[in-house]
Amino acid sequence: MKYSVFLLLVSCSLFSQKHSKDNEVKKYVSQVNEDSLKSYIGKLVSFGTRHTLSSTDDPKRGIGVARNWVIRKFNDYAKNSGGRMEVYLQQEDIQPDGKRIDKIVNLGNAVAFLKGTDPNDKRIFLIGGHLDSRVTDVMNRTSAAPGANDDGSGVSAVIESARILSQSSFPASIIFVAFSGEEQSLLGSKQLAEKMKRENLQLEAVLNNDMIGNPKAGETGEINTRILRVFSEGLPYKDLDKKAMTIRNLGFENDSESRQLARYIKEVTEEYVKGLEIKLIYRNDRFLRGGDHTSFVNNGFPSVRLTEYYENYDHQHQDIRVENNKQYGDLPEFIDFKYLKKNVAANIAVLANLAKSPSKPEKVEMDVKELTNSTTLHWETPKSGIPAGYYVLARETDSALWQKKIFTTGLSMKIPLSKDNYIFAVQSVSPSGNLSVPVIPGIAK
């Protein structure tokens, strides 16, 4: 291809190079049901409290009956999966820690594992939210703690995703999980993340949904139903000391796997979900705070947090009460279900595209033998799936998002852009337009 044609290609923006939408994914996105979300949150609130230290055997109140109800919902939806969905309660007895656990407690994560159809595809994608709730005193396990938004909204996204995607036949696998122990220091997510690390599972993305249903700011009353934030960590937590020199030398401080996942979420969501913008937040979580995705980040898995644009502190970690004519507490009446519906649809669009895509291209590398103002990339075919081709992505070093996107059916490309001025990546694309997460190139040896 002539140099001038290359220039024409790379001058095109990301938006003029869009792949076509997948009709199957569009169908799943359209099935998100507002009434279903209301019913899930209403049921979760009806358990009175879901505090991690509350009863595990009371048939009406506490964390035990709540997690058993989630298991029943998962089992109902497993009937749609042709026997591919396994449902279980991951349990462990936790000893007192002198901090937020003051007695032996049976910790249980409600899990549904939807096995992929391709036995050679080992990829797993996970959606989670935390089941437990709290009030002002983190150790108060008796007062009413509805947890409608924190994190009934996240758990409702998990349950609705399981309902809809249980019908699917994707090559890769999806895990749906309602974590326990988040408010007591991320105990349930740590338990699962460490298990997956021990078993050397190929967990390629974690979508942690924590407070995705209340769009109103408490202090100002401002409402934003158009934006969902995605938090991602720029530098890898695991083995950072070993990777730091390479990251520094190549300028990849903004290109961790979690950050690539965040960019992917933005592209896919804004293509499939009308009226929703993804705002990328360049830190692992809210300032000086944490969520369940951090347990997976700490174990080396690409993980992000999805959360509403504003946090309403009047309705988060609050005793239920009225003061100065103001209602406090995390009650269902403060959920905007139309906003929640869009945010759940975003999760489904991302999970479906990931699980249906070919796996990432292998051994993506950049040639550096010669000093030139062009850049040559080459790669190998994915371990699983048969791609229709690949996108080569480019963005200027100070750009947050990919700016240029070039399609090829080959396994190499020479681009008339300087590696000094641009960051590059390569992603696989299926015949139906499903994209893998982009891969940043290493240096060819």
C-alpha cells in the first residue's frame, strides 16, 4: 500500500472507523428490564440488614437469607443455560481480626459460573457487586441497613446480567458474583480473587459495580443521569518493581491492562447504550477509598470499578433517620431506575462483546532495529477464536483515548507514525464485530 494511502487511513478518527454492532448483543442489551431491577432491590431491602456479621441462619433477616435468595435466582436462570451454568456458595469461616470482624463468621459469596462453549477458550470475565450492607457504625449488625444503592444496585446488575446472558452461547466464560464482606475490608472479593490466582485461572476482566443507581449529589442536589464513572489503576499493583523500568522507559504509565479495559468499556458502552457517557477516572478508586475490584487488582487481574457520577453521602453508610426535615439512609426511594437500567445495559454490552470476541492477539511486538519515523508492528493469531481481522490502534502520548483505528487481515503493519509521538496497540475482531481488549506491544528482540 502506498504511503499516501496509509496517511489517509491513519488520519481517520476512531469514530469514522467504527465496526458494526452485533445484533445478538443489541438484543441482550434491549432485554434489561426496569421492573426486574425494582423487584431485585425491593427483595434485598426486605431482608432488613445484610451486614456481614448479621445472622446466617435466620429465615427472614440477615446476610444468610439474602445470599440464599441470590443463589435461588441464579439457579432459576441456570435452567436457560443448557446445563452450562454452575451455581454455588463459596464459603469460608473467618476468624476475628481485631478490626471489623469481632466473631467467627461464615463468609459466603453467591456465585454463578456460565461456562463457555469453546473448550479451548480458557478466558473468564467477571461481573460483581457486594451483597452486604451497613449503617453509620460499621460494626452495627442489628439496625435496619437497606443497602438499596450500596450495593443493592450493583447486585441487581449482577442478577439481571445472569438472567439475560444465561441464554447465550459465548465461547468464553462469565462469572456472576454477589460478594460478602465488602464493608468489612473486602473480605469476600479477596477470598475469590486469591482462589482464582491459586488455580491460575485466566481471568481477563472484572467489572465491579458499586453504587450505580443514585444520580443525585447530596450537597448540591445536582442530578446527572448521563454519566457512569469507570475507575482504573494506571500502574500494575502486582510485580510493579519488576515492571517499573520498562514502563518508565517506554512511557506506558497510562497503559495498564485495567486502563485498557476502561477504554474498552467506554468505546463499547457508548456504541450500544443510548444516552450514556462513560467518564474515565484515572485512579483505582475514589479518593482514599476502596472497592472489591481492588482485591483482583492486587492479584494481577485487570479490574475496574463502575459507579454513579455523584455519591450521595446522605444515603450512604447512614442510620435511617430524619433530621431537620431531611431523610437519611440508603432507601429504595432514592434509586433512579431509568439511570440504573442504562448502567446495567452497559455491563451487558461489555460482557457480551468480550465473551463473544476472539481472544487477544499473541506476541504483539514493535520493531526497533532501525531509527525511522514510521512504526512496524507484528503479532500472532489469538489462542482461541477465528478473527475476521485486527485493528491497529494509535493515540498521541497525551491523549486519553485511542484516536486512530486501522483494520487489517494481516499479522503485521507498517504505519507512518513515529513511535516517539504515539502509543500503539492491536486488538482482534470477530466476523460479527466483537472486539478483544487492545494489547500494547512489547519490544521485538
